[in-house]
Amino acid sequence: MANILNHEWLNENSNRNYPFREDGSLIPSNAIEVRLPNYVLVDFVITVAGIPLDIYLDTLLFAGTFINLVFKDSAGETVTNITINTVTHIAYTAYDIVGIGENYDDARGKLIIGDLSQIANDLPQGAYTFSLENAKLEACTIRPDIRGIRSLVVQSGGISSDIITGKLKLIAGTNCSITYDAATNAIRIDAINIPGSGFNQPCECDDNILPPCIRKINGINIEDLQIIGDGKCVEVTTTGNIITISDKCSSPCCGCVELEFLTNTLGMLENNIGRLDGYSELLNSKLDQFIASALLTI
């Protein structure tokens, strides 16, 4: 923020619409009985990249000792805003303004506020809205920025860096070479094969990396582990990631028919054992009755 020394131009603007267009009414859309005094905004300039759209004062909020101004473009996107303290404000003070949002985050400019000593008498406190037709800024207040590249953002792993502007330096990392080709005015990036080590990529700690493969079997490091057959009956073969251990000497002693017979026989034996248990309990009961009767006859 800096005070303006040359007041003649600003004094003239305090009595006319500038920096608003001369045909702008400066009458709020929601309060047609009042008008924005010319001395509130006496100068405005902003530098915008690309082809700038029309910019206008969208909202003015006058509450207590503060005035807030919101500027938008003709597409309805906010360009910038600023808040002024009427108590500490000095007439014809220039305030820095900074763009807002993705399309105006690198826009920069200044606006100058006039003598606000009579603002409480001329503008009741409240929120006032304006339209492009009644509060559009003059075309000369919007200056195009002719830079080819507005800014640069580095993104890695879904995380974006701060906006990079000004002079940018490219630094070659591991296994990378960056050179400037003057003939084509281009930057060339090459991968470097380091003799004896190949293409090495530095290890990055990441909690999302999957755990390593099998490292040990029965306490033996997988690098030192060997599964070896005896060369006679045990054979070890591999197919892809499958290890097969086969017994070449032994063979089943019976087939499916024999196994079915044995199963059925075991089932019959189980049933017979159940019946024998029943007979044993019945015999034990009869024996108890016999002994009781014999004792009664003695």
C-alpha cells in the first residue's frame, strides 16, 4: 500500500464515473434509491493473463467501519476483492489487489480509494449488488499479460506444489540428463544407463507400497533356500511359480473299490458295536434283578 502524490487526476475522477464506464448508472440492482458515489473508487488497474473478459463491481458491502468490494468478470467468476477500513483510510491511497481462483490466481493490480469522509451520509450501510451493465470498468483498466506461460505447478502422487512463477530452473536427478538444444530451442531430457548399475531408481518410502514377497521358509532366507530331491524316489519340478514334489517309488495299496468296501465294513462294525452296547446294558440290568431276587429267598 502506498499513498498517491499526484492528486489532480484523482480529484477529477472523484467527480465522474471513471474508472467505471461513463454510461454506467452505478445504481445497485437491489437498492435503486441510492447511487455509488464517484469518490469511492477513483482509479483501478489490473493485469490479467490471456484475453481478459469484461470486469465489473459485483458487490459492495458497507458494514460498521468497513467497506468490502468484490469484482467479477462477465462469466460470473470472482476476479478479486478488497476490504477497506474507513477509519484508518487516507484519501487517495492505493491498495494492492490479487486475483482469486484458478483463472485469476496470478492477476495483480491496484485500486485507489478516494475521500471517504462523507460516505456515511451518502451511502446507507448494507449490501449492494451491481450488474455488468451498470458497474462495468473501462477497458483501459484491464491490461492483458502477454507472458507465454502464466505459471507452473509440480504434481506428484496427487499432491500439487505451490504456484511457481518467475525464473524456473530444471535440475537433473538420478539417471537423468537435461540439455538445451539451441538449434530447435528445446529442452531435451534423456535417461542415462550408468555402467555396471543400469537404470537405478532411488527407493522412496511409501506406506502404500505392498509388503515384500516371501523372504524366509522355516527361518531360511529365500535366497539361500534349495529344494532338492533324493535322485531316486523324490522328484522336485517347477512350473512358473508352482513347486511340485512327487514320490516316484510308492504307490497306493488299494483303489477306490477297496476303499469303498472298507468304508462300508467300518460302518457295519460301528452299528454292531452300538447293538452290543445295548445288549450289555440289558444283561447288566437282568443280572441285578436276579441277584436281588436271590437275596430275598435266603
